[in-house]
Amino acid sequence: MGRKNKRSIEDIGRSDGISPPSKMAPRGRSDSKSDEILTKLDALGARLSNLEKEVTELTKALREMEVIRNDINSMKDTCEGFQRMEIDSKKRSVLIRGLPFKTSEKFETRAQIKLVLADLFKRLDMTPHLVDYQRLGGLKDNENGSKVAIRVQFVTVDQKFDLFDALKQKGRAMDDISILTDYPTFQLQDFKHLSGVAFKLRKDHPGTKTRIVPKGLGLILQKRSNAQDRWTAVSLPGGPFSSRE
């Protein structure tokens, strides 16, 4: 028997144009997986790009917020400065009630108000120096205007206290005159609220004395049962002693 020419499977495959089994990889499956990975990478890149834009916008917004916050703090400081100036001005002024109008017209002239005050200070044996004065309303029908207060601002705080001393020395002779605290405009709402609380407190607890005093930029309500007790702050429901500290 003659020698048979044995060929390997690889040789047969090469001669027939067929890839051997070990090299017949599923190319379609491999390409599909690659495409899937590339798609995911593209999506991730897009997300990262959007995230970078969002971070840039957020950083810009934070900077703008910081500028706004600084502006607000600056305006707050300015506002508080004006409020402190008003408080300082009110320390030298009072509201005087019980002085009738010098006219039957609805409003007094400045000269007429000056005469009204001159009569008052003559009764008190005083000659104060005033910065300003004004009646805080007009004459109503069937009234003499004594319920409408006159705001009086003295040159010094000492003259304001001189008024209290003079009224005290005259005693009952001046019972027709009432002196009220001249609160700054921004404190009026707080004053009305605390006045209501004080009224209810005196009504519910007969004999209790109350007063409203300044504290910082705000007001505080205090009470005591008798003249020997110390004044103590009244804690308001659901809040601090006063609406401003």
C-alpha cells in the first residue's frame, strides 16, 4: 500500500477558503457588544458635559447670591442706622395731650400751636428751648382738640425730664395734661400689640402694673404687682419678650 498524504484540518480549511474552527469567532456578537459600550460611553460623556454646564451655572448662581446677601446686609445696616438715629431723636421728644386748639378751624397754624405751648410752659414755670413742635391731627366736630396730642422735641433730654419734674411739682393742678412716650414710627406696631397684651394682663390680674420700655431696636413689656417688686419682663406667647432684639 502506498503512503497516504494526510492533511490537517487547518490545511484543508486554508485550501478550501474556510477558516478553521478556532478562528471562526462570532463577529456579529462582538461588534454588537462594542457598539453597546460605545453608546454607553457617548451617553456618559454627554451627561458629564451637561453636569459641567450645571456646575458652572450653579457656581455663577452662588456668586450672585453672595452679592445679593452682601447687599441685603448692607441695606440692613443702613436701615438699622436710621432706626437708631430716630430712637435717639425720640429720646428728646414727648407727646402732650390735653391742650385745646386756639382756633375753631380744623387745623391750627404754627403760630397758634406755639401760643398753646407757651400757655402750658407758663403754668409750669418753664422756659424750654424747643427744636420742633406739631399738632398730630385736626379738630373734630363738637370737640376742643384736647385729645389731639402735640409732639414736642426739646434741645436736650434734660429738658424733657424737667417737664416731668415740673408736672410732678404742680400735682393735681396739672391733671388735665397727659404726657405720652413718642415712639419711633417703626416701633408703633409693636407698641400697639404690647399695649393690648398689657391691657389684658391688668384686666386678668387686678393690681398689676405694666410698662413698655425700649430694648435694642425693639420694645419690651414689663410688669410688677406692687411698688416694692422689681419690674420683670413678660414672656409673650410663642415668642421672645419683644419682637425685636
